[in-house]
Amino acid sequence: MLSDNEYFFDEEDALVSLWPDNSIDRFDSNGLSRVTKDQFRRGCDPQGIRWDQMDISRSYYRQLRLEEYDNYVNLDEETRPRPHSSLKAEIDSHITNRGHSFYEFENSEKQARANIVHFQLRNLVWATTSHDVFVTQAEDIQHFSYMTNKLTPILTRFEHSKVKFSLDALHMSTMCVQGNICIAGGFFGDLVCVKLPSDIDYDDATSASTAKSGEVLYSAKITSDENAITNSILLQESKRGVLEAVITNNDSAVRILDVDNSFREVNRMHFPWPVNYATLSPDRNLICVLGDSTECVLMDVTTSQRVAVCDKHLDYSFAAAWHPDGNIFATGNQDKTARLWDRRMMKCLATLGGHLGAIRSIRFTQDGRYMAMAEPADFVHIFDVKSNWENVQEIDIFGEIAGISFSPDDDALFVGISDRIYGTMMQYRRKLNGLYDYDLLP
């Protein structure tokens, strides 16, 4: 992953390519701060964009974005293992039926917009219930409740004095929330763990104003390497039943820390390239590791030995996720594809293509029915696993995507959009009465 200050995400630069210059000031004031399901059904744009007052139609602007969006890659045609054009046949060989609807629009909330710090890192949105979501905003971590419509600080820039390292600001490149624990990582190898306040799930709207921020449980620099950006953090329960943090950094290492035991390091694995993402298999025997390489590596967690290497991508990878059955996993790459792999045969089952750019986030529902993959901007694709990934819903929006997250009960999907004007948090609800989920009803 690209390192250091030259790769901070600039929302102003992203804005220039997104909205026509003559529309910026006019629609900053006319856009809606919140859009509800009822407003959407009456024809309102889900992001509150007033297309009727713009000098361009939505459909025409969509076409412009498809033609002009510049997807970032690290490898060019001369350094790739094979031409990018070779992907088309692989993508086309997997039949997809688009136009399905598995999750329907519920709300969008401008208060809960997320900020991107590094343009390649998009794991900045985490849901803990179907109405509670956590986001990064500048140097802060915020909690938003759709029940109370309140935004509450969990860790703010004014509380950075509580951490052990001396920084004017913690530039949060990634974060993760599970249960009552929130962990954030920064640009300089810094790691902060916050215990969420007990009153985070407010019973009424007034209590949010007096809520306390999170308690800092741990803070440290976990690497002194010059190239120290924290690329990803996952909180996962170990085989021993304790909470562990799986952390990847640009220093080419994966670290597994025991959260329940003072963040004691229980494992460290080194690789010949910066590591961008790592995730443990559901049985906790394997870990999927990927980074600044076309390879995706499966490692034995106990022995730290390579079990298999998947090497069909054409660029660097930034996303991965395991299906809950533990046999299938998916990897997302800057070659605009996600690949599905079967660990039993170490075979690529399918190549799923995006529209604009890299696949930067992948998530499965807990029941394994759906898989969502997010491009860097504009598109989130939801695949019906039961249809062999053939039936697809496309969420079509405008703006850079800071992260996606299913709620633990699979009822909601949150999509964070980072944009100065139309940045928002979009909430979708699973359609339990629809054509596709009839078998889930009692």
C-alpha cells in the first residue's frame, strides 16, 4: 500500500471530479440532510441530490462517471503478470442477473458521513446493531443512532492526550468495532483501543447530550518501522474464546494481539510485501493474507506456514472475507475484480467484475446468504450466494465509499459516502418478505 503523507485523501480534489463547478455552491444549500424511505418512494434522490435543479441529468452524469473515473493501479501493462484484457473472458464466463433487490433503502443521514484519510483504505464504517453505526470523522470516532438521530463522540481529537504516543492528531487509517470494544489504527503505527460507554444505546434522545466518550484501554505504537501505516484491523474471537485483534501494517507484518490479556502479542507473521488485509477463517485454523502483491496467501495460524497461494489477480489486493461455512473466501483487488476461492480445492470459482474501480471492501452476512463488495466510488454490489452468486443487486450512488457493514443480525446494510456536499450514511433494510428470502420466514 502507498505510504505516508503524500497519499492522504483530499475530499476537495475528489469533489472536483464529482460535481460540476457551477453546481457546487447552489446545491450545498439545497441538498437534504436526511432522506427517509417515504421521501425516496415519492421520488427523492436517496442522497438528497436535487437533480431537477442541476444542469445535467442523473443518467447522463452516470455515463460520464463510468467513462471518466480514473481507477488507481500499482501495476501497468508491462509489469502485470498478464494483460488486463484477459480478465474480460473470466468475468463474462460467470453469468450474472442484475436488477434484483435484496436490501431496500431505509434512510440516509448526513450527520453520519465518514471521512477517508488514505484513498486505498476503506474500512471506516462498522455497525453493531441494525440502527447503530460507527464512523471516522477527521480525527474522531463517532457513533450514530438511527433510533435517536444523535451523533455521539467515542474518541475525539481533544482526547488524544490520553494516548501514550505524542501526536497532534491521530490520523485514523482504519478501525473496527465489536461488542463494547473499538480499535483504531493510524498512519504512524499507532493503535488505540476504546471501551464504549455503557449508555451508548440511548433510551431517549436527551441522554445523548450528556453521554461520556469512550474509555481509552490501550494505546501504543506497535511498530517503529518508517513505513508503519495501519492498513486493517479485525476483531475476531480465537479458538480459545478470547477476543483477538488481527492487524496489518505497511511494515510487511500481520500481528495478532490478545485484547483480553493487555494486548499481548500472540503471533506475528512476516511477508515479502506490505500487508493490506488479513482475516481468520471461521474455524480459526487459517488466515487469509493479501497486500502489495498479486498473491493471496493462506497461512496455518498455529505453525505460521504457508498452506496455499492464490495468484490470479493482476494488481494489489485490499479486501478479503470468509463465507461463514469456512470453505469459500473472497478477495478484492485493484484490477476491478473480486475472486471467489474454494479452500478445499484451492480453485478460483468465479471472477466478479466491478464498474469503476478496485474492490476495496467485501462483507458476508452472518447467515452466509449474501455477499457485498464495494468499489472505491459509486457502486456496491450485493450477490445472492444461494444463486451461486448469479443474482445481483447494485446500489448506484455518487461519491467515494468509506466503508460498508452488515449489522450482526443481517437486517441492515450501511454504506458510508465521503463527499463534502453529499457525503452521508446510507442505511438499507433486508427484504424478508420478498421473492428471494421467502425460505427464511418461519
